[in-house]
Amino acid sequence: MQLNTEISELVGTYILGVLISLGIGLILGLEREYDKLKEEKGFAGIRTFPIVAILGFSLAHLTALFTPWLLILSLSSFILFLAFNHFRQKQEEYGQGLTTNLALVTTFVLGIMVSAEYYRDAVATAVIIVTLLSLKTRFRTIITNITSEELFAFIKFAIIALLILPFLPNKEYGPDSLLNPFEIGSIIVIVSFLNFIGYFLVKFIGSKRGIILTAILGGLISSTAVAWNYASRSKESPELSKKYSAGIIVASAIMFPRLALLAYIFNSTILIHLALPFGLLTLVCVIATLLLMRKDDNVPDTNIKLGNPLNMLNAIGFGVMYVVIIFAVFYSNQFFGESGLYYSALIAGLADTDAITISMAKFSLDGQKLNLASSVIIAATISNMLVKLGITYFKGSKMAGKLVGYAFGSVILIGIIYILVSSNYYL
């Protein structure tokens, strides 16, 4: 804002607006000129768009001296001019689409935004529009490769995420307010989203990169959800068991630095006690992932049976499992009481590691029980690894269960040894 003030004082407010409008017009006009050269048809390019942006700015600037109707009539006349020109010209010379016309109208409106001093918003909008325009070829390639089943799956996901989820009550029900329909629905949407994105990444990017990329992104949200999805995928496509196993393992590797960051937010001093064990456990998972990805089965990245692009039964099943574990945690805690932190960690880790991590970080804020708190957090992660191992073993292919078992078994063993050694050291 200060820079804008200094520039406007130097060149004047009106000239500053003209320069910004010129820049916006050049951004859009350059892309349209390039597209016009490729298509060998079209009517607006590197000169027309800057003129339209400056025209919109100048007319909006003049409304302060005359009447707002000047701008309304000018925009309406400009739209009518484009419509008349579109139907008057020959298609082979003019082009069949309406994209350039819409881009010109948008450029006119962006010039108006500049007059209202929405400089950053106007430039950001221009960048978004030019990105959409430049991705035309890529969008067409993707659309031509989408099947009717995949399109229907996308529609189903949109209905669930945009029409059903927002209307679920965000209130707690049941004993101790355990059930929240919106939270449960959000979990189902997350699982569906991971399933959906993973499917298309594997299809368009390839099985090797698509699976790992989805797993890394999914691990930031829920490594358990990744394990649930990938275990099912490994049974549908056994030839990709190694890659799906690597995805499950790398998603769990992401869990450790994520929990370390979460603990640091609530208690920065506990990070010192978590750095070594979490570093070791992350390293084991990363090494196992790299070993599995190096052993390429020479399976082609295309023409693979990918299964259902949006397995709703799979997502709903994960939601049901989550609810069951919530109740198990609640009643187990009632039975054992508050005295058994390790029992609570083992039980809480079955459902979620975030809650126990936050509670232990707060528990050790006085600095007296940092080692105990870090050991409890590690115990929760071990419990969570056991859950993911069980999911992979029972829902996945035999090979996936075996490979994940080796990696997670090593992680669990190292975690247990560290807890025992650490506890004896501080006794």
C-alpha cells in the first residue's frame, strides 16, 4: 500500500491506473495472441486486450464526474458489440468459441476494478484467468480420457462434499457428546477425496509417482485413511502391491514430523525429547519406501485395472470404524481411569494420535514430566501403526500385508525399545 502511494504521488493516480490496466491487458493479450497464432484464427490479441482494460478503467474513472449510467451503458454496448461481431464474422476466420469474448468482457471489468483501486485483486484475477486460458489443451486431453463411470463418480463426490456435508448438524450427540455428524461426514469426505485424487493421479501421472504423491498429501491429513484406501487398492490391483505398500509406509512417515510440529505448538520444550525417536522412526519408513520404489516390477503405468474411482462403501466403512473406535476409547478410559497414561495412549492411538499428542504436550508444560509425556506419545504412535498394519493385512493383498508388516514391525520394535530404555534411564 505504501509503494502504491509513492508511485501514485510520482506519476499521478490516473496514470498509475492506466499502467496497471495496461499490465493486466498485456497479461491476457499475450496468451490470446499466442493462442491465435496456434489456431490461425481469432480477432483479439496483444493490442486489443490492453486497450479494452484501459477503456474500462477510463470510463469508470469518468463516472465520478458524470453519472454511473455512463459505465453501465458502456459495458452493455461493449457486450452487444462483441455479440454482433461474433455472429457477423465467418467462423473459419473468427473462431467458434466464446472464450475470447468472455475474456474481453472480463478485461473490461478488471479495468473498472483498477479504477476502484482494487489493484491486487484485479491483477490476481488476471493471473487466474490467464492460467485457465493457457491450460486449454491440457484440459481437453484430460476430458477426452475420462470415462462415463469416472464422470459419474465426480458428480457423486461433488454432491456429497458440497450438497450433503455442509447441511449435516455440527452438534455433539450421545454419551459424553462423542458423536458429531458433521465430523463423521468430514471423515467420509476426506477418505473419498483421497480415493478420488489417488485414482486420477495414478491414471494420468502414472502408478509410481501418483501413488507416492497422493500418500504424501494424504499423510498430512490422515495416514490411517491412506492405509485404508491403499490396502483396498492393493487387493484390486495386486500387481501394484509394492507401490501401494510404499504409499502406506510413506504416509506413516509423514505422521511423525506432523505430530512433532503439533507437540511443538503446544509445548516447544517437548520437541527435544521427541526429535530422536521420531527421527529414527521416520528414517525407517523412508528407507523402506525407497527400497520398495526401487524394486520396479516393470508394470506399465497405463492400462492398469484401477477399480472403482469412488468407492463409497469403502469410505463409509472407514467412518463406521472411526465411530466404533471412539466409543471403545471412551469406555476403556472410563474403565481404566486417569491413572494409566500408557493404557490411554494405546487406546487413543487406535483412533487418533493428534488428541493424545496435544494432551501430553499440555500435560508436560511444567517441564517435570517431559520424558514421560514423550514416551506416552510414542506409545500412541505404536498403537496407531498396529491399526494400520491390521488394516493392510486384512483389507489388502497378501504381498502388501507382508511388506508393510516388515516396515511397521521394525518401527514398532524400535519404538518399544526406545520407551523401555528411556524409562529405565529416567528411573
